[in-house]
Amino acid sequence: MLWASSEGMSETGELGLLYFIVPVAPGRCRLMSLPFATSPSFRIPAMIFHKAPWIRHLFNHTVAAQDAAILHRQATNMAAADFPGWRKGFYLPTKSDSGVMVLRKWLESTAGGGIIWGPNVDKEREYSREATQFREELFDNFHDHTQHCRHCRRALAWVRTAGWIIGVMAVLSLGALPSLALQGSGRLAVASGFCAVLCLIGFKVLKNVENAFIQTSWSHAHNKKLLV
């Protein structure tokens, strides 16, 4: 379980998500999230997260991407034939590591060091011992989530349709500019140009949202908070 809350809002309350991360197969976990607000000022954003699950799911992709590369590499290291076991293979010097130690000791004492998978899980499947070098595989939101989620599938179809409509409107608005200019309709030309600009901005925004359903563009090197 993971509690993620907004930063710098402790005085006025918090907007956050409660995450439940459940291993479902070797190398795969199911992430479930529940929005919450600790003050009335954040009830509306929390309600939006609840009523529009696709918005929350896109946010979840960003949260998961922050750790995906590290966790993927750790998993491949642990799957290696020469991995010495968690007691020697992990460096756990701080009190914050106690949770990891408790979990590993519990797994060691109850499940022989591993997870007891459900009856429908392919137990013969082994996690890949080779770390992927391709971001497209590591942050593949479409095949990992979108195509299986009815909320995100519908939202993606709507975003693509809206983007197509706005794109056509932008082309028509730009195409009308020369004709309006030749006719001396200055105000109409300005309005048409303004409409074209708004449509192009909207098209760009919708394209970014569409891409978020397909893949997360995350890079720790571009995270400004790490540089402060």
C-alpha cells in the first residue's frame, strides 16, 4: 500500500491517492488507486478523479513511470542466476528499509522466499533476466493498460475524434484567411486567424493526451525537482 499526497498542502489539507499494488504474475503488478481529500477545498478535484477514472489512470502512469526503470532493473538483477539472495544482495542500512526486511523475512518463512501465485497464474513463466533497453517496452501504456480498460478506451476514442474535428476546423480557418483578406473583411480575417490559433493549441493538447494513453514520456534527467 502507498499513500501519495500533494506537495506543500499540509496547512490547507491534502489531495492524494491511496495506492494498492498487488503482484498478479511474475514481473507484473496490478495498481489500484483511490482518490481522497482531507479538506473541503480539495473535494472537487478528488471527485473529478473518482468520476473520471481515465484522468486518474493517466496520472497513475506518470507516478508509476518514476520508479518503473529502477524496479525493472532490480527485478532482472534478482532473476539472475548469480543473485546471492536478498540478505546479501540488498543493502538495507536505514530504518526506512525495515519494511523491506519484514516483507522478505515473511516471504522467506511462509513461501520459501517467493510469492504464492493464484491458481490461474502461469507458474512456469519466468521473469526476463535481460533488462530492456527500449523505453517503448518499459513505458507501454497502451498494451499494459489502455486496451484492457473500458474507461481509457472510451476516453482515447473521444480524444482522437475531438482532435480530428479540431484539426479540420483549424485547416478551414486557415484556408479562409486569404479569401477574407482579399475581400477586405479585416475583422472576419482576424477572427478566423484567432480561431485557427485556438484550434491548433487545442489539437496540440489533445495530441499530448492521446500520446499519454499510448506511452509515458518520463525522464528523471528532466525532472526539475531533482535539481533543486
